[in-house]
Amino acid sequence: MSFSKKIAIVTGSSQGIGKAIAVLLSQNGATVILNGRNQEKLNTVEEELKANNSDVCSFCGDVSDEKVAENLILFTLQKFGKIDILVNNVGVSMRGDFADLAPNVFKKVFTTNVMGKIFPTKFAIPSLRKTKGSIIFISSLAGIRGLPTLSAYSASKMALKSFADSIRTEEVSHKLHVGLIYVAITEIEENKTTIGENGQEVILNTRANKKVQTTKQVAEAVLQNLKTRKNISILSGLGIVNYYMQKFFPRLVDKIILANLAKFKSEGK
Ligand SMILES: NC(=O)c1ccc[n+]([C@@H]2O[C@H](COP(=O)([O-])OP(=O)(O)OC[C@H]3O[C@@H](n4cnc5c(N)ncnc54)[C@H](OP(=O)(O)O)[C@@H]3O)[C@@H](O)[C@H]2O)c1
């Protein structure tokens, strides 16, 4: 499947996984609308892509704000007349045991990870119905089973599963494709932040020496999901084992996680 003449919005695409998805979509012929909250970062990615003859433009704004999300969709429709693909990628993680979390941590995580995906979807649906297009949700292995020190993050990613299932069923007569991507631990940019126990931004340690997926591998899985219009894609061998073990042997998964609790907690610090 070629992506030429396809109009694709990728939210949160000024760095990391979203950028890799935007790059691969444009290399495969799509016109891409980049998004992020920092215009300078967006300009850099836009210039990088244009240097490779990609058809790309950017929309700066926080998609967890309803009005901004609506404006992103209006901007795209005014410029290109339609939307074929919406990749809901924005997301933020957090660290800390639930009992120690400031209450605003949950609010911050849900605002970005849930509302930041619901609002663009809401406003894009009328156009996506006409194009029989695709909505992609970038989830995580933490969306398969709630993980220790990641309660808000896991719950927000789990919410995407039920949201995706609901709209997939509601939109079946419009032939909309709704793909949920369970991403495993992936390489990160040097400046990537998470939310600490008190709601403060914390810069994550790099994963340079760890065995993690590349952002390009994640992008390739997203394009494969778009081509095959599958309901879910689970990344990495560990992810697939995790998914089926949780389904058929949930108590064994509990035991494995409990045996590794210290590791989860030390990584969460
Ligand atoms: N990295 C991993 O190991 C991993 C694993 C599983 C799942 N995931 C998921 O993959 C997605 C991307 O992760 P990543 O590691 O690539 O993240 P990242 O490096 O932190 O990039 C996030 C991107 O989203 C933008 N952004 C954040 N909040 C936004 C908002 N409210 N409105 C508009 N743009 C926003 C950021 O730019 P600005 O800050 O400039 O706005 C940036 O471009 C997330 O959904 C994450 O949960 C990641």
C-alpha cells in the first residue's frame, strides 16, 4: 500500500516515536501534519523533512486543550480538504507508588494521555468517515496490565483500549480503521521527561546501553498496522508473551511482577 495522496496528522511528532512515524509516513509518500507544543522544535523537524522533499507542515499547540485540538483538525481540512490518518501519539509517563503521588499527577497524565487523544479523534471523525480512514492510538505494554510505580500511566493506556474498542464498533458502518499499538520500551531522546511523585518534570536517564526498540521499529509497526488495518499490534517478543500470559495466566503474571517488584521500584526512582 502506498501512502501517496494520504493526509496524515501525527500528534506529538517534534521528537521521539511521533517524529519517527512522521518521517516514515512522509518517506512513503504521505503528506504529514506535524504537531507539538514547541514551534522551534517543530521548525527543525519540518526543515529536516523538507530537505528530503517531503510534503510536510506543522501545527503548534497542546492537543489536550479541546479548542486547540479542534483548530488542528480545521487547519488540516482548510489546507488539504481531508484527513486519511490520525496518529494519536502524544503521551507522558510518570513514576512513583500511588500512595506517594500528589493528586495532580493522575490529572496531568490523564489530561495528556487520554484527553490529548480523545479531542483530536472527536473532531477528525467526520472527515475520517468520508475517507474510510485510520485512527491509531499509541499505547504501551503498561496498557496490558497495570504495572507498579506506573499506576496513572497504566490506567491511562488501559483507557485507550476501551475507547478504541467502542469507536471501532460504533464506526463499523463507516469502515473506519482503529488500530491500537502496544509499544515496548523504546529508545528515548536526551531531553525526554517524565512526571515525578510531586508532579514535577524529571529528565529520564538515557537508554543508550539498554536493549530497547528503536523509534524506527515502532514506526515500521505503525505503518504495517495501517497497511493491514489490524485492530491491535503488539511490539516485541516480550510484549506478545506478556499479552497472552495476562489473558490466560494472570496469576502467574502477578507472581512474576511481584518477584521483580524491587526492580520496578528502583527503575521508578
Ligand atoms: N519511549 C518509550 O519507551 C515508550 C514505550 C511505550 C509507549 N510509549 C508511548 O509513545 C508515545 C511517544 O513517546 P516518546 O517516548 O516518543 O515521547 P517524547 O519523546 O516525550 O515525545 C513526546 C512528543 O509529544 C509532544 N507533546 C507532548 N505533550 C503534548 C501535547 N499535550 N500536545 C501536543 N504535543 C505534545 C512533545 O513535544 P512538546 O513537548 O514540544 O510538546 C513530543 O514531540 C507516548 O504515547 C508514549 O506513552 C513510549
